[in-house]
Amino acid sequence: MARNGKANGKNNGKSSVWVGKKLKRKEDPRLIKGISHYTDDLKLAGMLYCAFVRSPHAHAKINAIRTDAARAVPGVVKVVTYDDLTGVGVVPCAMQMPDLKIPHHPLLAHGRVRYVGESVAAVVADDIYTARDAAELIEVDYDPLPVVVNMEKAIAKDSAIIHEDFKTNVAFTHVMKNGDVEKVFAKADRVVKQRMLNQRLAPVAMEPRAVIAEYLPGENRLTVWSSTQIPHLLRTQISVMVGLPETAVRVVTPEVGGGFGSKLNVYREEGIVPWLAMKLGKPVKWAELRRENFLATIHGRDTINDVELAVKKDGTILGLRVNVLADMGAYHQLLTPLIPQLTALMIAGCYKLPALEINIKGIFTNKMSTDAYRGAGRPEATYLIERIMDIAARELGMDSLQFRLKNFPQPKEFPFTTITGLRYDSAKYQEAAKRALQLSGYDALRRRQKTGWKNGKYYGVGVSTYVEICAIGPSAATPAGGWESGTVRIEPTGKVTVLTGASPHGQGEETTFAQLIADELGIDPDDVNVIHGDTLAVPYGIGTFGSRGTAVGGTAAFMATQKLKAKLKTLAGHLLGVKPQDVTIGRGKILAKGGKKSMSFGELVGAAYVARNIPPGFEPGLEATHFFEPSNFTFPFGTHVCSVEVDGETGEIKLERYVAVDDCGNVINPMIVEGQIHGGIAQGMGQAMWEEFVYNDDGQAVTGTLMDYAMPKAHLLPEFILDRTVTPSPSNPMGVKGVGEAGTIGSTPCIVNAVCDALSPLGVRHIDMPLKPERVWNAIRQAQSQEKIPAAVAAGKKPAHKAVRRGA
Amino acid sequence: MIPANFDYESPRNLSEALSLLDAHEDAKILAGGHSLLPAMKLRLAAPPLLIDIGRIGLLNYIRESGDNIAVGALTTHAEVASSKLLHSQSPLLALAAAQIGDTQVRNRGTIGGSLAGAHPAADYPAAVLALDAQIVATSRTGERVIPATKFFSGMFSTALRREEIITEVRVPRTSAEGVAYKKHHHPASGYAVVGVAVRLKSSGGKVDSVAVGVTGVSDIAYRAMTTENVLRGKSTSAMPDAASHAVDGVDGLGDNYASAEFRLHLAKVYVRRALEEAASTK
């Protein structure tokens, strides 16, 4: 199904043995056999279990909490509420902005609850059943308060205020303005306007969160096992929260069953469980229930957007104006206010945009916090620009792909500086678009669509072209350091240990990093063991998120390997009697120039450890560490084309074929890249078609179980046809870009564009996500009534053929 | 799963199970566990005793029984869906079973458990109504046969008495008729947003007999009697008109996924399409 990219056998201009190969993942056997260990699989001697009492109200004053009955249950060891929390900090927010309001965010609710699922009390017992039973006996006396759910109402004068100290529900405002916006809008031939919602999503990692903490008072050592994407950052924050020196804290991440950004965070439970373990002197475990995962793990997206695009008749884009209301939820988690700013940064998409104004308001509501969810701000940006481009193309009577091509920068214009101040590293947008055009049979799809319309068949063709921001990122542009660490150690037996700070949660770094280093050292990937997720073993690192694992973490390991290679060459030169620069590292063999003298890799490594014959000043051992600071982000891109058929009578959508041509620079393992794209497309389709986390007017979660929250499922997905173009990144020596989020970013607008395209002869202009059949049916009915198209058309008989021009 | 405390019994035969049920007023019967256990997981149900009848092997069968095909109450949806006997003699039940939930649900869930649960969006109710199936309920005092049309009494409630266990479902042979099951799946739960089971006999373009069962639309699955009455004895070309009466007098259910208005609309479309499909299969 998928094709090989052109990267095979080539990396950075060198021939390679392992890089570019579809190597099976080293991680898979243990995961598939179920013999691996997630946090909840671990059992420590004497371990206690923690359960939480969570608020059933979205907004209420707490009058009293009665815990006596729970304390009296045999097996209950401790019950705590806010008043018991002494010597413990708050949930951190890493963001700093001039007018940012950061609410006090304690580890248990203090006097007030602000979202359904907010933790109010914790129960610790000998077993989890007792803990949960006892939690049900805790009575909380609440006075319900007016609930703030709707962002527009939240900023109205008469709204209830969620954090009274702030006297407003506006958490921050952020404005970015460049170019002469007023002028271009005044002189534009046409201004295309659309309001678009980007609905709230739940990340739903297959493994919910889990935390175990054990404190050994004699050693003054706190060990915390947590399902996290950021073990080192979490260690720092835990040490701050519980008041231990950071040197006394160790964080271990066993297998992590997915994160999608939801575990790029520091949660209440990651503070209170360690604190309880310290108070009780016994290990304490908390494992999140799926229900808790829906209510109390961060959500993604949730923005209301008003978009205006100024264009010339010939299809030249002049300017973009966007107003965004971004739902923060009730408190800030680690990066909550950052996410909509990433939307602002990427709002120009792959286009030359002379003028931009974007105004963002972050709004508090009585909901769970939003934060980074696969794509984190970029899917929102891509959705807005790609939807408005499609609507504009229709209004201008241009083919949507031709309209895009007209506004792309040319390859020779790279590095390309955008209106938002970013420097896009490298791209050939035209090439990916052309390839997607070919693979999808674009012209044939358009012909079939025309015939279909005549026969009452609503075929649609969707196009989206995207660019995204990866390899996050230069430290200057990130809240807590954008570098990554890598240590490579050749052990005395010649086996190689790699320590990476980019702790993965499903990305396959144990395989790709091994491929990368095996090529550099001329050994087999099976001889390279990649260790991650233990702060006692691995130098300080940042983590895996923002499609940075390979481009930043992989580069750190690559650079450490270069240091080691220099050392190997020095020693080999000494032993073989040649200059270091005359030594080459071949496959399993170290060769002196001319090829007459050589030694095996094992002999050389042994010599470094035995150290009887080393050059003066040569440090024995073979270990090197590199902290890689990227000079820029990377900017992967691509074009996606899909075809759909919409049932005009029921609003049901049939997804037919999905073509994705992505460019993530050089590729280490094409199979893993394809897997990332498959999963990404599925997740992006999930947003377009099915997923929405709904709070009703009372702030109750309507879609708080997997029976209500519709995840994308394999049998619902169409065929994926993938290909790649390869434009190496100049931002790192391997030329890689990152691919973890690309599919999600490209696919959401592609699907919505296709469905709106299918219904365009009926006068349907825009439908908000998810494209539930009822919404589609309503859009058809509304278009009929507005356009006075006879009902027979919607029933699939004789569609009108006029182009619909509205807006502006 | 961290449910509230409960006791558990695993009787070896039906009479033991019935005795236990008789003796424990609030006990719940556990069959495949695909309705009860999710409710217990969320602590929406906390029965003091579960009587697990899953090990009573004698209740798992599909066999000919006079004019009927008899399906044991513990037969899984997957077994019903793949039964050659049903496909050749009474395929409607198998067609409905094939569209229940997902593979895991079909491998564990049972026909007796599904009918006893009487979920308003379950698939079997539409099929057993259209088939005029008979549901056999057994208690310590003996068996009684409940016609499907008298079985469902409301949302999650049936004519089943507290001390009874469903033991068998009997469906007629329909080899001379066309059948169809058309369903719009809820994308999360897999339940029917609308499920329509049709059984139809026609000759020379005229409809001799027709039965239409509808599930998912209201609090209880029902027979679309007006549709049937309009169509019976008429030409198959009357199907669109007949289908437009599929929700006459029905109070539609609405939820986050589909409003009552949309469900009622969808039901009419699905009834028409199911009628057309049934007519085309024979």
C-alpha cells in the first residue's frame, strides 16, 4: 500500500546500511506478547492504593467535607482534604506572559470546585476496592454556583467569575499584527469570512495515567513511577511540589501506552501521591480510571475562530485577520496558555501572506484544562487557513489546488521568513502537491464528481496542504529548554548503550536510534540498546513531544556518537600507527588508510577499557554525552487529497480513498514513519468525523465514556495511500524533520474540505466538526431553504449547478 | 474494573440457577456480561449477588425445532451471525446479530442477555419483533412462551418475571420471504441509532405480507404497524409512502449524537431502504 520513499540507503549524502530500512520495531515483541510493564503493572511490597473523590458539580462552593465514615472503613489508612495538605506546592504552569493570569492550582480543591471531576479528597487504603468503597462514603456539602461553559458568555459583563481574584474570565490576550492589514483589506477584491469552531477533544491514550511513589526515609530517596512524556521535567516539578532536593528524587517511566501530549504535563496526582508516600512511609499507587481520564486529564483544541481572508480576483492572497477565543478550562496546566499561541505562529500555513492580524483571548470556563494534544495549536492553524483557502477558492471560481499553488513560496525562496516571524527551513510544496495530484487521480476524481452531481451523487474531493513546526525547539522559543541530551557508551564487550532524554511513549526510538548509531559505528542495531525514562540513569533531558524525538533527541545521540568516533579514531591511530584522520570506521572493522592495517571493533573497544596502551592524555572508557541545541525548528509539509461520498438524504459520509504525500526530510525507518502517518491521519479524521468532548449547560460531561465519545476505529477508515518527497532539513546534521503530528495536522481540513466540496452544488458553505450526519443533514436543509433549491435536489434527484457565492 | 462488593455464584445447571434466583431477590443473572459489567464498572449497578449462568453449556445451541429454529439463550451474537442453519432458514436474526457492537461484544454477548437487558437501541429487538419470535422464559415452576410483540414493556424493562431466566428464542423459517436489517451505528457505542428489520413476501410486484421492526428510535423497539398496513396487499411501489408512516405516533429519543427529529427522519429513510432491500432479496 505504501511506497518506499527516496530516502532509502541515503542519509545526509552518505550511504548507509541501516538508516532508511524498514526494520521491525525492537519494542514490539514485548508489547505484543503483553510481557512488558506499564506503571499499573508494578507492585511494590506493602503498597497502598489511592482513590479520589471528584466533584459532581462544575462550579460549587464547598461548605463541608465529612470523612468520618470513610476513615472508619477497615483497611483505610488515610483520608486527606485540602486542609490536610501541609508542606506541599501547587500544580505548575510553565508560561510567562505580561498579562497572563495564573490561578492558584492546589493539589485538592480549596473551598470551591471549578470543573466536574476536580479532586476534592484522597483516600488511601490497603487495596483499591476498599479505597474506592470508602471514597463513596465521603460526603461533600456543596452550594452550586452559576456555571460558565460558553466562552462568549464567559466574557459577557453579567457572567459569573470563576476566579474571583481576577475579576474577569479572560486569562490573557495575545495580539500579533504584521503588514498593513487595514490597507490590504480595504483594497481587496473580495473578503472571505467564516466562523469556524475547533471542538474540544479528549486525547484518550490507550494507557490512562498512573503514578506510584515510594519514599525511603533512611536514604532520603523518593522514587516516582509515572506514565509521563517528560520524566526529567517532572522530577524537577515533584521536587518543588514536595520540598525535597532534586537530587533526592528519581522519576521512572515504565512503558507508556500513548500520550498524544496529554502526558506532557504535571498533574495534581503527581504531587499528591508522592506526598502521601512520604507521609505514610509506604509506597502508594494511583491508577486512573477511564472515567477519570475523560474528566481530569487535559483536553485538546476548543476554540471559536472568526477568519477573514482578503484576496485579489486573480487568486493572490493579500491578508488574513483572525479572532480566536481559546478555552483554557478552569485552571492552567503546564502549557495551557501556550497552545493558542502556536496557532498564531503557524496561521499563515504554506502561503505568502503580506499582512496578518490575529487576536487571541484565553478564557476560563468550568471545564477541565486544555493543553497540548497531538499537533497542539498547529492543527487548529492548519484547519483555519486550509478551510478559508477552500472557501475562497470556491468564491473565486478557482480550483482549490491551483489557488494554493498560486500562493506557495517557490523552492528557491527558502529559507522563507513568514509574516509571523518564523524561518521555514526548506520545502518544495509544489512537488508534494503534484505527487498527491497524480496519486489521487485528481482530474479523474473531478470528472467523476461532475457526472455524479448530475445523477444525484454527492462526491467530494478534499485537498489540504500543510506545513507544521517540529523539532521543538530552539530554547529561546520554549518555556523550559528546547535542547535534548544523548549519551552513547560503548561497553567493554562492544555492545552499545544509548541514553536519551527524549523519553518515548510509542515512537519507536529504541529502534530508530539504534539504526542511526549502528550506521555510525559500523555495528548491528541489535547491539545497540536504547535506555530512556529513568532520571537516575539518563542525563537531564526534556522529553518526547512536538515531533522532536528524532530531530532533537536523535541528533543529540548522533552528535555524542561523533565525539566517540573521534575518540575511537585517536586510539586506533595510536594502535595502528597512523594519524587519527587516516582511520575509517567500517562495518565491524577499523581500517587504516590504504587498507593494509586494520583491527576489529571489539579489539579497539577492549583496548580503550584495558587501557594499557593508550596515547598520552587519552581518557580510558568510551562514553560521550551531547546536549543538542537546535538552531531552528524544522518545518515538515505535505499535501493530502481525499475523496468522499455524502448521502444527501441522511447526511452520512462515506470516506473513500485517502492520499497523503508527506515530507519529513530524511527518514530513518520508513515503516515507523508510515505508522506515524497512519495513526496521525486516523486521529485527524477522528476530529473531522466523530470526536467531540461535550459539556452541557450545567458543565456535565456528556461524552465522558467510550460509549459516548466516538474514537476513530479501524473499520471506519478508508484506504490510505502514502508517498513521500524528501527535502532534508538544514537545521540538524541528519536532515530529519519530524513526523509525529503531520498526519493529524493534514487530515482534519482535508476531510471537511471534501465534504463541503461534495455539497457545494447545494449551496453548503461550511459545516462545523465533527461532521455528524445530523449536522450534514441540517446543513443541506438550511442550504435548501436559503437557496430555494427544491427538496428533490437534496433527495438526490437533480442538483442545481450554479456556483454559490456568498459571504464578503 | 473496580466495582462495589458482590457475591458470585456459578451454578452448574439451570435448576440450581433458578433456585438461587428464587432465593435472592436482588440477584442479577450474568451471561456474557456486556450490559451488566459496564454498569457495575461505573457503579451505576451494584447487585449484591451475580448468578453466572455462563457455564450452563446446555443453553448454547441453534437447532431445528418443528416449524421453528430454536436458539439457546447463551448462544453468542457471533454464533448467531455465522450460523449456516439460520442463514438458510431464518437469516434475519443472523443479519441483525452480525451488526451488534464489535467483534469483542459479539464474541461474548448472548441473545438471552441482550433481550433481557432490553436496551432501547439493541439490535435483536427489531429482529425478533419482525420475526414474531417466541421467547421462552423458565422459572422453578416451569416454562412459558412469550411472543416477542408482548415481551418489551419499556426502556430496560420486559415481561420477564423476577424469578425467570430466558432459556430459548424461537424464530420461524422465512425461506420464502425477503429479509433485511439496516442499521445506522452509533460511532462510539455501536448501538443502533436506527435499526430496521424487515421481513417481506411479495409475488408479482404485490406485497403479500410484511413485518417491520424498528429499534433505537424511541424508548422501546416497536413494529411499524401503519407502514405494514399501508403496504400489505399493495404494489411494491407503495414502499416510499408506506415508509413515510414508519414513525407515526412514535416519540423519538434524542441524544448528543442524534436529535429526536433526526432519528425519526433517519428511521423513515432506513425503513424505505430496508423494504427495498428485502424486496430485492427474494
